[in-house]
Amino acid sequence: MTGTPLTATDRDQALARLAASVEPGNELDVLVIGGGITGAGVALDAVTRGLSTAVVEAQDWASGTSSRASKLVHGGLRYLQMLDFKLVREALTERELLLTTIAPHLVRPLPFLYPIRHGIIERLFVGAGIALYDTMAGLGSRRSVPWHRHLGRKRLAAAFPGLDPKAASGAIEYWDANVDDARFTLTVLRTAVDHGASAASRTQVVDLTKDEDGRVNGAILADLETGTTFAVRARSVISSTGVWTEEAQSLADETGGLRVLASKGIHIVVPRERIEGTVGLILQTEKSVLFVIPWSRYWVIGTTDTPWDQDLVNPVATAADIDYVIDRANRVLADPIDRSDVVGTWAGLRPLLQPGTKDGTTSAKVSREHTVASPAPGLVVIAGGKFTTYRVMAEDAVDFALGDAAKQYPSVTSGIPLLGATGLEAATREVTSAATRFGWSAALVDHLLHRYGANTLEILATCDDDPELALPLTGAPAYLRAEVLYAITHEGALHVDDIIERRTRLVYEYAGAGVPALAEVASIARTALGWTAEQEKREIDGFTRRAEAEEKASLASDDVSASQIRAAVDDVVPMLPAPTAGSRQTA
């Protein structure tokens, strides 16, 4: 199962179909606003129910929260402490679906250690919680992850030699899973397109339109690549815009709706050889939970949980954030890390539902459960939730939009594998066999299969056609030149930022935010996208300036200063300002 490619030409065709929706008989059933994981999930849910569906995103796919998470698929062990059993059970059920049916190539089991510091009482208390966690995940022999187990000092030292012996007297090992969030989101989106949805990135909703009865009947879209503005018609508009929820609702000139608090979480990336261990750690802090996650050639360490009221497009990690994460990790590491060990960072914003007003509300205490609402007839808004439960969120949003008709068109996404899942075993054998002729290591083969699954065969075909594409990038040898081309020919990348920041993880996997590979990436993109030499230079210069600004921002001591440093440099395709009140259109 290779799937429908997503290209710049396909984007143009999607925009044409959107523009044609104003013609009699061409009205869409569902217009989805937001190309993060929830929006992609809504598009897949809607189109697989037989609804004509389109999804638009003002930036690149997964450019917001959905590329800046903790890279985990998990039930949320800490939510058991909050007695949020419904959320935990829901997330664990979805975790199992993802591991076994929907995306076994993208989502992989991962063991974690919960260090025990205070003896038998803590072990009994934590052990009971993790036992409940395992039980809620399901009983029987078909479980995709092992049951938890208790470790003493000796087995703990073997599993994580880099842990300070004084930091724990033992541990409890339990299992969750990891995922490349941006690639997962893109794969959900491509699966929706493969089932007939239209998708257009860099397409901003600048207004919502209403009919004479006051029902939302579509939107005004701006193609940010060309500056063209046009109308689109839809029976239902579903907003899944995360931390932009209130801004999206305001386009309908409605004062009601959901209220969302943006909470910043940052992560740092440290080379794998810097910390000796084979499993992950989960550590309780005074503010949040800190994960130390093994992934490929490095460790991901985070997160924080602090309110953010600066630019929603470009949250940044400050020196204080980074120092906090380093300090909390060092409290349990035998060989402490420091700022010089950090090769990359990222900051993301969690969209937390806000009960009441923001005054006096701390982000760490707000529930992660999602809510669906309708601030105006024809407009459905969904917010809250967590990455792992995206599919349930999408199902609830489409059910809400359909009303009574949902019974006639039930969701079927629990049984739909994402692109790359079908034929995975056969593809694995073929790619492993081909690795010899290209000189690919076992680690590179695993890297490809974890990113593309059975669709790695498309990468393979590209390399067979042009063996130079089978070579690694000079400035980032963990990636093939073919992957850069594939990002453009199949995954809708329009700019070098899209490739370096989301189609790959170069921006935080290599020191220098991927700049050492920038010229080579831009050269491949120039040929594939038909850029002029001037366009290529503009892409290189723009990315370099943004990378430098984010590095400077990471040295600032506070959010305001860091945000100002980043805001001084333009985005690759800046978003348009929101329209003024009272300027809504009726059609």
C-alpha cells in the first residue's frame, strides 16, 4: 500500500477543488481547520464515513504542537494520581490500537523505569498504581507490551548504569510507546488524502462566513504562497486548532465557546553515548513529570509545564527552561550533563482546556480531557485531549457535526491501518535484502522502516532509479538524500524548513539546527520544486537566520526576551493578521 503522493501540484489541485465548492452542487460536507494531529484525524474520520472533506492548515502540516510533543504514545501514568481514570483508560485503549492495527511501523513499545527512592512504602504505593495502569491496558495474552516488573539495585544498575546509585534503591519497569509525532501526523493526513480528502497547507482561514440565518456555511481562505483569497462552502466547519482555538472561534463573531490555556513544554536532546542506559526513565518533579527517553542516536529529556502568553506560532526554550531540565535530570544521573552536551532543543504548546477564567489557573492542574462544542450553528470546535487520543477526539468531533446522522455513518477509523502499515513484513524483508547493494547499515534500515514502514519500498525505487540518492547527506549522515526528495514528491514539503524541521528531525538531532546539511537539502529541493537560484538562496538565508535567532533566544533568561529575539526574524511564510471585529462576511 503506497498511497496517494502529496505534492505541490496536489496542493494546487486541492485549492482548485476548494474554490469550486461555492458552485451549486459542489459544497463540501466538512471543512477542517487545522493540520495538526487532531485535524488530520478529523479529516480521516470524516472522509472514511463517505463525507466530502477538505483540511487546511495556515502553516506546514504538524508545525505546531503536533511536532513538538514528548514523542510518546502513552496512557498518562501521572493522570492516575489525578484520579482521571477515564482519560487513562481511553489512552491505553488507543495505545494498543496504534501498536497492533493502526500504525505498528510508526509506534513502538518502549520500557520505562520508575525509580524507587524511599523504600518499601513507596514501592507498594507506586507498584499498586502501575499494576492498575497495566490492568486498565487490558488483560490476556494479546497484549502488545509486557507486564510491569520490580527491579532491585542489581537489576536496576544493569538496565540503567548511568543512574546514580544513591538516587534509587530499586525501580519498577513498565511499558509505553514512542512515536515521531510530526511523521505520524503527516501519515494520518496522507491516509486521509488517499481516501479522497483534499488537503492544502499554507492556507489560512481568515474569516468564517454565515448564511442569512446566521449559520456558518464556509470560510474565506488565503493561499499564503500566492496571496490569493477565495471563498469555500461547507455544510459543517470543524475547528481543531489547538492553542489557536479562541482565535478560530472569534472568526464567527461569537463570544462563547471553549477557552484554552497554552502551556509550554520544552525538551533537550543529548547524544546517546553521553548517558549510559538502555531504557527510559520517568521522574517526578515539583512542577511536572520528567522523561529521559532513549531514541536512536540520542536521548530526549523533558518536559516543563509553564503558562505561555507570547507568540503562539514560535514558542521558544529559554536558558531557564533548559537549565531546569538539566538540573532535574542531574539529580539522578551518575555523570551529570551540562549545556555543552545539548545538541538541540524544542518548545511546544499544550492546548489545555480552561475551566472558568485564566486568572488563578495553573496549567499543571488543568485536565487533559477533550471537549467538543458549537459556538455557532454550523461550527464545531474541539480542544484539549492528548496526542495518543487523537482518533477518539476526531470521532467525537465528526459525531457532533453529524448529529443524529452519525448513527447512519459511524466512525470506522479503529480498523483502518495508516499508510505504510499494510505489507510491512514483506517490505522489511525486501529492504533488508536491498541494503547490501546500497551499503546501508542495519541501523539505517531500521531508521527507514520506522519512518516509512512498507512505503520504504518507494524510497528503494527512487534509489534504484538514481543510486546517488541512496547516499547519506554529507552534513547529516543518518538521513539519505532520497528522503529529502521523498519529502517533496510524496509528503507535501514546500520549503527547506518543512524538510529539516518536520519531515526529518535534523533541526534538533545535529548541532547547528541542521544548517550543516542545509545547502545539500536546498539543492535537492531546488531541482524538485523548480526554484530559481534566487529562491534557493532565499530559502537558505531565511532558515539560517531563523536558526540563529532560536539559538540566541535559548540564551535568554525569560519568555518575553526570548520571544522578542525570535520575533525579530520572519517566518518562511508569515501568517496574516486576524480580521477586525465586525468585518465578517455573510453569504
